[in-house]
Amino acid sequence: MMPRRVAEMQLLVSVVHEEEVGPAVAGGADIIDVKNPEEGSLGANFPRVIRRVRELTPPTVPVSAAIGDAPNLPGTIALAAAGAATCGVQYVKVGLLGPREPREALRLLTEVCRAAREQDPSVRIMATAYADAHRIGSLLPLDLPAVAAEAGADGCMLDTASKTGATLLSELGADELEDFVARCRDSGLVCALAGSLREQDVPRIHELGPDIIGFRTAACRGDRLTGRVDRDAVQSLKHRIAACTSPPSGPSRATLSDVPAVPR
């Protein structure tokens, strides 16, 4: 059963440099995400860059910071989460690359949530699994929502570890993606989908009913590494999202502002 749409799917645009904030905001991005593609799919950027992006982004626009494609090293990643939470961001995003089993992922994610909130009790945690998990041996996507809910995270995201041909839609079928979105919804988690998506993929993703759709390459003039976020590209993505309509059926979609803070 497809989720009901009560709010427009939000557009997340990943930036690498502070100069990209202006075009992303001018184009209509709902969320500014800071990462460093040179260090991986969810590569962490420098604290000075994250802080500067937050300073340049309007207060009404949330900022998220990726802390890496995390190995199964809970102490190391908890320390990274604590650092990110001091940068003034609203969301800390961690990729569960190293954990292979739910119990490993649960331990790591629980420590991430605890460490980040010790620095900023209001910060939200987005846990990410990889659509190409079967290729890289990481946590399976459909295991993520239960792990995230038990750990006390606020949302789940799917991305791709490989950026050399694999996409969200090539790695996972419609049934798996619908199941992922439904599991997030049933657990009260924000649901985000990304993974080398193109503008023409927007209608298909919208049909799945996530709260957020994420882009880097499609929002740039050039590739994800050397390109720069382009206002017109972002605006085109925003217009494509706005143009998508679907008859309501199923439970309501969450929004970032709707998700209550996890009890401390």
C-alpha cells in the first residue's frame, strides 16, 4: 500500500564547498547536506566547512552533516558524531558501511545517537544503508528501519556506496523500495532516498512516498567530484518535485518538523 502524500517531498542537495550554498538555496533546496565526495559516498567534510555552511544557510533551512561511510568502529564513529553535533547542524548522517549484521549496526548507531545528543540534545540522527549492500557486504537495507528505531535514530536513508554505475533504482526493485518506505513509516521514522538519482527519476521516487529525495550530481553543473551546484539545476529538480501528483492512499507521510525528538 502506497503512503499518503500530505506534504511535498523535500529536496536535499549535497554541497561540498561554501560557495555552493547560495545556488542551492536560490534554487529551492529544502535541506542543505554537507559532505565530501572525495572520502566516499557519505564522506565527512571538515568542521570549518560545516560551520561555514551553517552560517551561510538561512536559519529556516536545516543543515545536515555526513560523518562518513562508517567502518564497524563504534568508538571512532561516536567521536565523529560528537564533533559534527558541535557544528550547529540539525542533522547528523552516518553511513553504516562496516556493520554487516543488525546487532553490529545497533551497537554503532546507539553510540552515535548518544554521543551526538550529549553535545546537542536537539540534533537528529539519520542512519544510512546502501542499496548495493549485496555487493559490498554491509547491512541489508530492509534491516535498517528496525535497527534505527531501536537505536533511537530519527530517520533512515538509502544511498549507493558505488558511484560508478550503480543507482538506487538499478540495485533495488520496486517491492523492496516500497517495503523500506513502509517500514520507516511504521516505525515513525523520516525516510530519505538517494543514490545517483537523475531528474527523470523524480516521479518514480515520488510514487514510493519518501519524505526526502537527495541529489548531488543532478544538482550540479559537472560531476559530483569536480562539479558545482547550479541554481538552475536545483530549481529544475524542485519544479519536477512540485509537478508530481498522486492520489492519496495509506498512512501519512512524516516531515522533518513533524518527527518528535527521541526521549532522552
